[in-house]
Amino acid sequence: MPVSAGPKPVEPPSVEPTPVEPPSVDPDRNGAEPGAEALRPHAEHAFAAELAALAAQDDRPRPARWRLSPWAVATYLLGGTLPDGTVITPKYVGPRRIVEVAVTTLATDRALLLLGVPGTAKTWVSEHLAAAVSGDSTLLVQGTAGTPEEAIRYGWNYAQLLAHGPSRDALVPGPVMRAMADGMTARVEELTRIPADVQDTLITILSEKILPIPELGQEVQAVRGFNLIATANDRDRGVNELSSALRRRFNTVVLPLPETAEAEVEIVSRRVDEIGRSLDLPSVPDGIDEIRRVVTVFRELRDGLTSDGRTKVKSPSGTLSTAEAISVVTGGLALAAHFGDGVLRSGDVAAGILGAVVRDPAADRVIWQEYLETVVRERDGWKDFYRACREVSA
């Protein structure tokens, strides 16, 4: 009886040496540049000029199929000025060492897990890492309670499958499979929201660097350059703990909340400005005082202590993350632009703050009212803010 030799490997596509310029993308059918009319362009499109400038100046060693060296990737995320005077805007405001460890992990055979409470820029960092390393941040699996194995592995074109049976032509590769074959960086967002049995589909991929296709008796072998970035948090409801076997396949980097109020104000201001430009909203500097107030309120309620350390306050049930502060300020700018004089004021952000703080109408409303009366009411220069918040809370 003949003995099976095991699954036949699928030959990975030949890959030419990585060019220094960013990937070219054909213009859309109207002749516009990629992402020109997109509400939220992909990182590789929104920051194409910065990536090109870094590639042109980057003379350091690059891992296989990386478009930039690890040093240039870190510079892209953290910002800096290149020798030719080009300014690279920071994409992440936080400890440099965290970014360096994350980038170094991707240069090894270990996958990267970005862990943190909601709103710590895990998805943002993941997208920009993939854009800088591979020039493509779109090889993405979005984790939900309903994510099936096919989203991570592969699916089938059922018309082809019914007509001709299992074949390579009938197989529809998923983002991870495509990244393995092309030596790219794949992303899995909200890994802990994916059911545990589906999560474990990644174990063989991350440990053996292969993806079996038992229906065809074949397998896809990862080529050099492949790696995976996953994000996860353990605060929200509906979280599925990672198995110890899967967690061992990752190098975990914890993204902290901003250390200081000024750092958080900078993050909120920068992101609101970027979002506002795409929505034709007023510039952020006109409302910097209100941004500081929003950040102060969120930090004090989050920490359970006022910024001067004198008064303890109760914390509501919500996370009050930096991402939520960005949302509150963006909504306030829209109100100011469309129903005000274009200047961000207390009345524009009051409703958004109420919605972010009061998630549990019974318990959180009491906490918010107590905070308003004992902290906000007594704070110098905050009378207009107090009145606006009282009005929407009535």
C-alpha cells in the first residue's frame, strides 16, 4: 500500500527585492489619488509622503520584505525630523521603549499582541505598524463574537465548489493566508472577542508558520517577512480569555493610558485636528481650553481623584478613555461649526460628556451630579462649563 507523503506545500509566489518607494496604487476611476475622497484614508495613503521621505533617507538594514528599517518604522510612529528637513509627525504619543519593543518583535518570528484598556490606541498603532512595515494595513481580521474560522483561514467560492469540486480556483484566501504567502503583516483586531475555539486556529499558523488546507491535501507556508499583530483588552464585556497555548505564541506589549494630562491633551488635539480636516470642521487651537477641560474631567473621574490630589471622587462604570474624549471633542466641534459661531465652547461638549459618563442611568447619574457640585462648581474659571453641564443634566 502506498504511503502518503503528507500535505504538499504550496509554492509561495516569487517576490522581487523590496523597492524603497511606497507601494504604488492605481488612481480610482475618477482619476483621484488613493484615499483622496475617503472619510478615513488608510495610513499608507494618508501618510504616503512621510513614508516616501523615510524610505528615501533610510540606509539602515531592513528585514526581509520590510519597506523600512526598524529604526525608520519607529521614527514614523514617534515622529522626528529627517536630515533633509522633512518633519515626520508623531502617530503615537507615549514611551519610546514601547514602540521599539513592538517593532523589534515584528522583526523576529514572534507575533505581537498589543494589550491595553479601551482607548489606548491599540488599533491605531497596529494600523501604522503594518503600513510602515508592509506598505499595506488592510490585511485585517475584525474580531467579533461571530467571527468564524474562515475569516482567519480561508473560505470557498461556492459556485466554483459546486461546479468543479475543491480546487485552488475555488478557494478564497483570507487576510492571514494572503499575508503568509506574500510575506506581509496581517492584523487581528479585538482578538479576545473571537470565540476561543476560533482563536486557537492561530496556534499552528504562529508556531509552525503553516496553514493546512486539508480539503486539497496542501498547505500554505509562510514566507520571510510574514508576521501578525493582534490587539486585545480585558475590560469590556464579552471577552474570551486567550488560552495559555495561544498567549505563548505572542510577545505582549501593554499600551498604557497617557501618563500626564498634557500628553493626553496633545493626543486628543492631534487626532481631533486630523478628523476635523476631513470633515471641514474648525481648527482645534480655537477650542484648546475646552479640550483641557474634557481631558481633566475624564482623568479625574477615571482616577477617582482630582488633579490637585485633594478630593476623592467616585468613578462611573464607563472607561472614559482617550478615544472617547476624542469623540466628545469632535462632536462638539461639529455642533460649533453647524449650530454656533465655529468656536468650541462648553455648551458644545457638555452633552457629549454626559453621554460618555452616564452609561448606567441609575448609578452613574448620581456620581456625575456629585462631581459637578463638589468639584466643577467650586473650580475657578469653570462657571460656564458648570452651567452648561447642569443644563444638559437637568
